[in-house]
Amino acid sequence: MLETLRRIVLEVDSAPTFQAALDVLVHSVREATGTEVCSVYLLDERTERLVLMANEGFNHDSIGVVSMTFDEGLVGLCASREEPINLQDAASHPRYLYFPETGEERYNAFLGVPIMHRRKVLGVLVVQQRDNRRFGEGEVAFMVTLSAQLSGVVAHAKVLGQMEVVRSSRATATQTYQGITGASGVTLGRAVVLYPPADLEQVPDRAVEDIDTELALLKKALESVREDVEALDERMADTLMPEERALFDVYLRMLDDNALGGEIAERIEAGNWAQGALREVIDEHMQNFALMDDPYLRERMSDVRDLGLRLLAQLQEQEAEETREFPENSILVGEDISTAMLLEAPLDKVCGVVSATGAANSHMAIVARALGIPTVVGVGDLPITSLDDAEMIVDAYLGRIYVQPSRVLRKRYQAIIKEEQQLVAGLDAYKQREAVTPDGHAVPLCVNTGLMADVARAKDRGAEGVGLYRSEIPFMLRERFPGEEEQRQIYRQQLEAFAPRPVTMRTLDIGGDKDLPYFPISEDNPALGWRGIRITLDHPEIFMVQVRAMLKAASGLDNLQILLPMVTTVSEVIDAVALIHRAVAELQEEKEYEVTLPRIGVMVEVPATIIQIADLAKHADFISIGSNDLTQYLLAVDRNNPRVADLYSSYHPAVLRAVRYVVGEVHRVGKTVSICGEMAGDPGTAILLMAMGFDALSMSASNLLKVRKAICHVPMQRARELLDRVLAFDRPELIRAAVEQEMTELGLIDLVRPQNQARSQA
Ligand code: PEP
Ligand code: MG
């Protein structure tokens, strides 16, 4: 059985399209189980009906037509119970429902298993048989295993918009999708689908403006590919036999007007742009090929796919020559919007971001938060290819997306956006105030920066320094490592802008989810791999250039602090400190810049550093807790994985207790401790951190005024009592509820759950 299972999963995975994958699946399962009927029903979220998407054994016309709710039929029963239904005599079951469209004969044995993904039912996989028998335990286990494997494929297909049930619903009604908050806020705009080059699957549909131009683009692409194939044919003249070279003739014929060329042109004339038309045609051919038994013809499948990719490359090359237009209020949408994709977009026009992958504390989300752009990530079932130019509401407080919103919903959200602007305007009063509690305790608030744009916002909001400058961000915006002088100028801007207040510059923190396009790192387990200080200690040439640039940039200002990321052992700190000392000595010898030894800090991100915090603090001038990574490693929850996002919480008792322990230990050895993870920017956790006695909290400029307002209204005494109370709780949800209760009593609930009231009526 295991071998059969493996084979089926392989066949499904390698099918060129989603529909082909389903067709292959029902065919193979029917054969493997020796049954007469196999069907896949998938949930259409708009209508909340389970639709027959693929089948062998019924009348073919029933596909896409037969459907039922969770309250109907045995399929509905299986979906609502979320467990296998195994019946010997299905027709005698009270929930049995007969669909004439299927041409169904009397099938007695019925086995249905739900297809589940992230605790949600995506559909049901069913086999049926004439014999009056109950399926055996091994058969049930086989189906359950297969369905679990299939769930990933279905979820992924929904992401890519390949499910016709999803696509066809587009024009009719508002569609709602649920993800996770990446950067809070609400926005309304038009989707601009971003997709990686050379990936045919992700090319979106786009209404064509000028059919003749698209046809001309296609013609040019066809000519270029034709020329390439002819050139290849000539080059191979001495190497290949004539019959082997016949393949090139096949390629050329496929490009003809009466083959692929003509079919793509037809789709363009029907209104899709050239790249979308190409995807549609190749998809269709892939589906047809997948169903063929003839191995020779199935082989042609890879030829068609190859031609499709060649044509796409040509079309995308032509597209790159024109610059893409971004409308005002663009919402960037994609399967995986990276930090680089976000930063390359014209930010003055971007009002929202929606990414099918990612989680609340992925790097892109943090950058979006710093920029104040409402962002929803981990929207697993978004039909991306059909969304380009669609009107969209992003409610990043609730992590929700509305596509093609109704008039009423749009009006409601326009009102919410206005209320939101008023709330922000109400915070203006806190720009000039100091963060001092009503009972007189001052809490220094710093900012996290990375872009120059952060600087103006941070200064305007009265930041008391930079608690974390993410130096990898300027590295991401370039096509190669910036040189020493280039870096010096970048750092100088930051240091000058805040002088005499301190600027904490973190040394290059790449690896994990932070990739540089020109320094790719490919690892099976990047979160536990080569990242942060591990890379820079292996590459002292990169580290030294950066440290020298920082030291030079601070010349005459003396407000630089250097922070070391992803530290695991004391020796890493000793080695890095030695390199910094060496850089200082070199520069002092060179005499061009006047440099002094900066304060050096260690980040607490790896659980081992909690246990050894006193040892580490002795080798550093200060400690800064990176709660984003610390939470990830302490809870063993990938900060980028939407599947486990519910487990990722800075309200987790283990996180709060660990953080408090670190503060106590660092103070015991007489050093200072700050926190620069996103926890500091949430007014709810910020008051707990304040009660723990942090020397400074550092957060994105977008959250600064909210946190300052909270501090100005929560007496330290009350915060300490709250902290003592919540640290005795054993679950994150209890802690969060207690904090929210406190905020409600203090009239501050809007700071943690803004517009909550208004939205629940929307
Ligand atoms: C952290 O891990 O908390 C942190 C501040 O670093 P980053 O989010 O950049 O990994
Ligand atoms: Mg980190």
C-alpha cells in the first residue's frame, strides 16, 4: 500500500495543473482500491457547498454541477463530522441523497474521508462500490493518509486561484478571505498582483487594454522563440541524428498560427493579456495530456511546457522594458511578497499588502509595519491569478480581505478609515509628551529603523533614540554588497539624524527569512542554520567592512552602539568584540577619522542565551531582547509559518517569564537591558514590559504614539500588579484577556483593538 500511496502522491504532485491532479487522483485511487467510483468534492466557500470537482464512474456532465451543503447527503455528513464515513449499504442510510445527474447506479459500499487543512474542511474524497461490504481498516487508513497529503495540494491550488469554483464566483459577490495580521490598519484599494518571473502558474489574468498591442507582443515572442529553436537545431546538426532533430520541427509546428500561436491569440482576442492567455492555453494542454494513456503523447507534455516557459520569458522580457504602472492606492498581492518586492514598489502609491504565505513576524511584515502599511499575511486560500486589478478591502486588524466588496461594505469601511484617521490625529497630542506614567516613572521609548523614511517619522514622534537599526535593509535594496564608503554614508545619515541620541546599529543579520538576492543561502532548515553573527564571523571581511563603516560614520558624533544578532555562545561575543576592537585600532592608526570604541550589545534571541544571560552580560555593555526570534525559538514555532501562527504569541507565559528573568539577571550584574522585538510595540505587552523594569523599549515608529499614550495613562503601580497577576496564569489567552480587561477599565482598549466596535457591525 505504501508504494501505491507514494506513486499516487507523486503522480498528483507532478500533474501540470490542479484539475489534472484531481483527475489523476480519482483515476489512480479507483484503480488502487478496486472500486467503481471515485470522487473529489471541494468546498466552494462563497456558496458553502461541496462541489463535485473530479470523478471516475459517474456521468461526466455531473462534474461541477452536483453539489451539496454540509447538511445534505453522505458527503455533507462526512464534511460536517470531520471524520471518515464507512458504510456497507449507503442507500439505506437516512442521509443518502440521489443525484440524477450522476447517472448513479446502486452502489452499496461507501467510504468518504474529509480533506482537512489547518483544522478546516476543504472537501471530501469518496470511493463507492457495488458490492455490499464494509471497507477494511487498511483501506480506510489508505484513504485518510492520501487525503491528508492531498490537502496541501488543494490549499496550494486555492492560493493560485486554480479552482474554477473560486474563479467563477469572482464577478458575483464579495468574497472574504482570512489570514493573519502582518501590520495593522485598514485600507481600500486595487490589487496589483506581483509574481516571480518565469513562473507560468502564478501569472495573473489581466483585462487587456489594447488587443492589437498584446497580439503584437505575442507575435514578437513567437518569432524570437522560433529563431531560438532554429538556432538550436542548426547547432545540433553535427551532434544529433536527423530523426532526433525532428523534435525541433515539432516545436516549430506547435508555434504555428493553427497550433499554440493561434490558440493564444484567440484568448487575447477574448480579452486576456498575452501572458494570461499563454497560461490559460498551456494549462488546458497540460490537462488534456495528463489524461492520455499513450506514453509518447504524455512525453509531449514536457515539450509544451518548455515552449510555454520560453514564450513567457520572451513576453516578460518585453514587459520589463516598460515600467509597470501602479495605481494610487495599490494593494500588493502575491503568493509570497518578500521584503525586496515591497521595497521595490513605489511606496507612495502602496496602501496595503496581502501575501498568501508569511506570518505576523516575518521580515516583510515587520518592514510593512515600520512603513505603516496595513498588511495581511498567511491568506492560504487566496485565488491570486484572478485578482489583478480587483477592488479590495484589507482589514488588517482582523486579518481579513474582502474582494469586490459590496457597496454597503465599501461605505462601512470608508467610515472606518475615517474614524481611524481621527484616532491617529488624536494621538498627535502625544508627539511632544514624554513617556511618563501618572505616578512619575519615565520609560524611554526608542524606534526600530532600517530605511531613511523611518527617520523622519521617528523624529516627528519624539523617539528617544534608535533601539534597533536593521542594517540588512539597505543591503537588500542593492544588487551587491555595498562598499565601505557607501555604507559609511548610509549609516552617517542615521547617526546624524538622531545625534546626540544613541543609535543602536545591528551588524548584518541575514539568513533565516532574510535573504539577499546576491548572496543566496539554501538550507533545509534556515531558521536553525547559518544566520546573523554565524555568517559574519565566518566572513570577517564582510563584518570588518561594516564595522569600519559604522565607526567612521559615528566620527565626531559618538552616538553609535553596535548590536550583535543571533548570538548563541560566549565565544561568538568574544570573537566579535575582538574584531570591533581591531577595527577601532586600525582606524585610529589610519587617522583619517576620529573613532572611539562604541558600546557593544548582545541580542537575546536564542533560548540558550537566557540560561547564560549573566555570562553573556559580563562580556557586553548592554543586552537587547529580540523577542521575535526569541518567541520563535522558545515556542519552537516558525515565525513565517501561517499553519502554526496561532501558537506564536508573545503573551505566552513562557515568553513573559523568560523575558522577566533576563531583565532581573542583567540588572543583577549591573548592565542595561532593552527590548526591540514587536512585543515592545504592542501597547498591551508594552505595559507588562514597563512593569518588568526595562531600561528602554524600542518599536516601529507606527506604534510609538500608541505605546506612549498607554504609558502616560497606566500607573506603574497598577502595571506591576497586573504583571504579578498574569505571570501566575498558565495560558496566553488568559493573559491577553486580563490585559485587555485592564485596558478597557483604563479607557485604552482602542489602542489594542481599535475600531473593534465599528467593525463588528460591518
Ligand atoms: C527580533 O528577532 O526580535 C528582532 C528584533 O530581529 P528581527 O525581527 O529583525 O529578526
Ligand atoms: Mg531577530
